[in-house]
Amino acid sequence: MPSWSSFQPFIPIGLAAGGAYALSGVGMVVLYRATGVLNLAFGAIGAMGALIAWSMINTWHVPGGVAYVACILFGGVLTLVYGMIFGRVLAARDPLVKAAATLGLALLLLGVMNRLWPAQVTRTLTLPSDNGGFAVGQANVDWTQVIAVGFGIAMTAGTALFLRVTKLGTAMRALADDREITATLGVPVRRVEAAAWFGSGLLAGAAGLLLADLDTLASDALTFLVIFTVSAALIARLRSLVVTFIAAIVIGLVDNLITPINSITNFRDMTPFVLAIVALLFFAGRRQYSFARGGIR
Amino acid sequence: MPVGGRVSGLRARLGLGRRDALDGVVIVAGVIFAVAALPSLLSPYWVVNATIAFIYALVALGLGVLAGRVGLISLGQGAVLALGGWVGARLLFATSLPYPIAIIVAGLITMVMGTLIGLPALRVSGLYLALVTLMLAGAINVVLTDTNFPNGGKGFLGYNDISTGTPPSIRRPSIAASDPAFLRYTVIVVLVMFVLVLLHIRGKPGRAWAAIRQSEPAALAAGVNVTVYKMWAFALASFVTGVAGALLGSSSHVLYNYQFPTSQSIILFAVALMGGIYTMWGAVVAAFLFQIVPSLFTVWGISNDWATILFGVGALQVLTTAPAGIAHQFPRDMAKLGRLLFGLARRVAPAGGRAP
Amino acid sequence: MIEINDLTVRFGGVIPLDAMTVTFESGTCGLIGPNGAGKTTFFNVLSGFVRPSAGSVRAFGDNLLTMPHFRRARWGLRRTFQTEQAIEELSVFENVAMIHEHSRRSRASRRSDVLGAIEFVGLGVGPETKVGTLAVRERRLVEVARAVVGKPRLVLLDEPAAGLPDAETEHLGEVIRRIPGEIDALVILVDHDMDLVSACCGVTAVLDFGVVIAAGPTADVLRDPNVMRAYLGTEETV
């Protein structure tokens, strides 16, 4: 078992990754509650946004700040467009179909990304906050990692506050509770849903940008990082934002702290899957036969 | 009882209808063609691809039984295929079992593992089951990356870490060593598997599965042991997929982990959806999409990414508009087209003054 | 004979069945009550979907509650649901045969038993017809056929006439009346159609808020002022 000092460098890495997963996770939970869609394409959407930012910086020499905003906005817009077309068409179907559709979107985006940004080239995205940081014990912390965690905290708290305090947020909570009744109350359901799609997309874009810096800018890898986010969301039973955040941090830490443990480090790639399985089997709720509204279905 | 009555009685007992007779004729003709003529008509490149396509038809069949008949979405069948390949290769290297026995044993062992993968179905359903199976597939994939596929080496894993020279080939049946001969052999095995599945679907398990898919409480009230039948579905799908894996090993000579990426499980699901999960023809269409389309693209110089895009779009299309898939939609569209043409023909040349 | 004693079901703070006690001897027995009285919950307890927190059910000498749900069909329990559960993609024959093959009856008698059940309910369509193509009336008859095949002991009919016009309800009533005699099973009929209940059921029990407020010969029960009050909901002075 490695010493505490060999673990230390991996702690900020794990925390930062967790922060990014939390960002995406908050978006995923809010979207699920408002629309019933578990968006498995968020990884791909974030990846594409990051690649667009990369092209803007490296090919078209656009200033970094503009590119980063573009990445985040792209996430929001693409998710919104998907939501307005397919979200609407599939609105009455069950969650499995809606999620499967987002898998279709993920495949589509993967293909497009590999076409436009061939995988043979190694690309890196370096945020300016990578330069500079400080040391804590044996660990070096750079500002990007601080931003990731800080942003994660801020977005979790901010979104929770938003849902509680603002009119739009309250409408989203009402929608999550019961769509039909909310519509009869005169709440502009379409507009509220659009806000949920757009907002969660923005968060996915931001997460993609951070993970592209912290982890890698490879389309396949970034797309599948969504599994970490899904695990965190499932542990929170797709309900509590705070639990999503905590779960995401824990997941990020566990995943990275395995690296120095030589006996199992080969199986490190299994972490996201194992965590998701645990989440699904133990946290995601019991099965029940519902007898609501007279009849068994 | 008159002969007609006796024949229709037999047909009723076997659960066959009139359209099945037509299907049967088409299938028999197709199989005869595939076995007798096809291998000699195709170039070596296409012989190999056709073999792999038939193999993946089995995988799609398993997926279709689970999703279309029972309503259990398993996104882990790609991993079951890899497991089948692993077990098959191990048996074929380590033992001198006759080939048919070896692949059946491989299928049975894979069946046990695949049923374990299906255990979560007893606890979760729908979306969560799909996610669990996908995650299990991912985990298995990681393990296989570490253990590698058997290549005739020693030890439990049967793997020799040799980096030079050609690795030994996974053996083939002695009567079907060449590629065209192996294609014929594969077609026969695939046919046998399809018949096995058909017997299930038309029999007691199929009815129980239909009841479970419609409503589990109603199935329970009808006396169906839902737990047993769910596991039976996973067992059947895994057996068939395991046999496919063993065949795949012989077809490819050597197996590598990169042949079974996790994304493949998703693509398999997408093509199964597109082909149609409610019919057995759908599995055939799915296999064609999965294997032949990308191969065609390669021959035509189109990048494989376009295939991925096609599958993504196809999945979206099927989910939104034609949930029963191409195999279901195509005959209907053809029938509609036929009626349209017939109507036009009658309008052009009216017969006996009858209004169209 | 089926004896229900002190049957209680609790869902959190809601108590759908509150010490329900009643005995049904034989023949066709009605179970009526206003919406939400607990009738479907009672059926769900019998089917095994809902676990009671107290009480017992003894049917023909057997303790029903200790049996796993899918075994109860083998024992001889049959049930229809408020929304038809006949499987659309299978034929009429297959739907009924499915019940038969999970019952105690032998394979040899299957064809005759199934065709017999289909004939018993007077379903006029060929047995190979796919249920998905049938109208509501015919589907309900398929449901009843499924409920009488394979020598059942206890048949639960949950609003079999819901949504049917008078003529079809009458036909259904005739079929239900014949079940105890020809099939030799005890029938419990839940329905809101009082004419149907009067025509079929010799005895009737009335549930209100999970409690049996009346039980006895159907005609007497339907005239009972307590029963009328339960349905019409007048103020109760305690």
C-alpha cells in the first residue's frame, strides 16, 4: 500500500475531476427532473464544444476567452436544439426511449467529431489558469483545478438556490413533480423545458472545457467520461443536487487515488463502471408495481 | 379427420401460420443459396465479411429476443460476445474436442456468465437495466484488456505474452478450414441457432415472455414465474451469443481486445433497433447494417465515421418514428407500394367496368 | 369457501383495508363499494402483489397468503384486471393456452380444455385470431376464458363489464352465472353495475373505506340504508 505522500498529488486531480463531473451532473439531474430525459450525450456535447474551442484557438487564432465562451454556448445551443426537436417528439415516451435517443445523438456526434477532427492528431487544450498555482504538502495545485472545484460548488449552490427562489426555478420543480398538472396551472411548460435544456447544456459545455484541460482532448475518451457523471447522478437518485456534487467529488477522488496502488492500477479503467453499477443496483430505487389510477401498468 | 384438417391441426400445434410457410420457403431457398452458391460468388474479402455478418446476426438475434420479446434492454451483448470468443478460443486451444462440441460447450459456459450479467434484471428494469448492462460490459471489457485473449499459451488464461512472430490460429473444423468452407459452416450453425430461438418463441417460453413484456403483474397472476423466465431469456441470448463468439474466433484466427470496444455494444443496440427487434428478420437486417455497410464504405473509400453517424441517425429515426424497425416497416411499405401500383394499374385499364 | 379474517393493509398513512372480515361460501359472490373502498386492493392481496400487515385468508382449507404469487395460479386462482391484460400479439388460443400451461392440468388435455373455455364464454371468433385485432367486448370475453380454463378454484373478476353496453353486459352476466355450476369455482365479482351484480350474485359484501359494512343476500344488501349512505355520502352522525 503506497504511502500518504504518494497519494497526495492525486488528491487535487481527483477533486478537480469531481468538480467537473459535478457541473455536468447538476445539469443532468435538473434536466431529468424537468423533462424525464437522462442525457447520455452530455459527454459528447462537451467534447465537441471543447474541440470547437481548440479549433478557434489553434486554427483561426481567436482569443482564448472568446473560444471558451463559444464552447460553453455551443453546449447550450446544441442541447437546446436537440431538446426542441427530439425532446418534444419523444416527450410522451418512457425514460428508456428518451435516454436511448440521446445515445443515438452521442453516436452521431462521435462520428462527426472523428470526421472533423481526425483522431490521429493529438490535441491539447490548455487553459490560462493552468499556469500558476500553489503547493499543498506533496501536491501541486494549479488554478484550473481550483476553478473546477470552485465552479462545481458555485453551480451546485447556485442552481439549488435558483430552483428554490426564482419563478423559473420553481416552475422547473413543479414540472419535475407533475407535468400535466403544471401545464394546467398556466405555467409555460415549453419555455420552462427550453430553459432546462439550454441551462443543462451550458453546464455540459463548461464541464467539457474543464475536462478537456484536466484530462484529455480526445473525442472518444471525453464522450465516455459521461459515465462518471451518470454515476454521481444515479447515486443522488436523480434528485438531490447536493448529493450529486458530493458523489461526483467522491467518484473523482476514488478514481484518481487508485493510480498509485500498483496491485489494482491496471483495473483503474473499471472504476467508472463499478461505481455506476453500485449506484444503479443500490441507490437507484426499488422496483414497485404501481397501482395508480386504477389498473395495473 | 380429413387431410386438410390434420395438416392445419399440425400447423396449429407448431404455432405456424400461412405467412410462416412463405417465410419458410424464402429461408430454405436463401440458405441453399448461401451454402451452395454464395461462397464461390464472392471475393475473398467479401467471404470473410459475409461470415462475420452471419455471426453478428446471432448477436442481434439474442438482443432482439431480450428487447423485443421480453422487453429487457441489454446493452452488454458485445461483452457477452467477447466472453464467448474468449471461452471458445481457450477450449479450442487447450482441448481437442470436436469443433461442434467445442462451440456448444463455449456457448453453455458463456450462457452461465451471461445469465449472471442478467441478474440485475430481477431488481431493476427499463432504463436502469440498460445502464447496468452497459456498465457491466464496460467492466468486463477492462478485465479482458488485462487478461487478453487466449493464444495457445499456458496457465488459466492461456495467454503467451509473445510480441514477435505470428500468433497461433484459433482452429476451425477440419471439414471447413478454408474461408469459403467456413462460411458455409457458419451459415449452417446460424440456421440451427435461429431454429432453436424460433422453437422458444413459438412455445411456452415465448408466450410467457410476451406476457411479461405486456405486464409483469398480469404475467404473475397467470402463473408465470417471472424470475425464471427472465433468466431463461438471458440464458438463451447468451448461449447464442457465446456460440457466435466462438465462431468469431475461428473466423478471425486471432482475437484482440480492440475488436470489442464498449462503443460496439451501443452500435449493436442501434443497428438492432434499426433492423427491428420484434422479428427474427430484423436480426438479419441488423447484422447486414453492422458488418456489410461499413465494409462497403471501406471499399468505396468512405470513412467509417460515416457509418457511426448513420447508426446514430438511424437509431434516432427508429426511436421517433418507426419503433418496429426496418424489417417490420419494409414489408408494410412494399405492401403499400404494391397496393398503390395495383390501384394505378386498375385505373389505367379498368376491368369489366368495376370502380377502383 | 374462502374466509377472510381481519385483513389489514397499510400504505404509509393510508389504510386501504381495515380489519376486513367476510366469508364467501360458494357460487358467485359480489363485492361492491364506492370508489376507493379497497376492492382492487383486496384483489391485489389475493393475487399476492400487496402484502397485508395483518389478517389471514383461507381458501378451501389452504392458507393463500403463504404462497408465492405465481404459485397461486397453479393452486387455482384466476383473475381479470380492470384494464384488459390479454396479450395483443398472441392469438386467442395462445392467450388461453398460456394460463393452461402454467396450471396443474396435463398437456394432453390442453387443446380440448382451451377450446372448451373459448366456447364456454361464447366468443364467436376463430381461436387463431390475434387478440390485438379484437374489439373490447371480445377481449373481455378472452379475459374471462383465461379465468375459467384449467379447473380454477377461485375466480376474481375485476369490473369485467366496465365500458360495455347493456346487451354485452347481459351476455357477460349469463356467462358469469354459469361459472360456479359448470366450472365448479367460487367467483368473486367486483363491479359498479348493480344490475349485473343482482343478476349474477347470490350474496354480496359491501366495502367502504376498507371495512365491510354489509354482507348477505344481494337483494337485502342493496336495500340496506347503510350501503346507500356509503354510496351517496350523506352526513354521518356518530
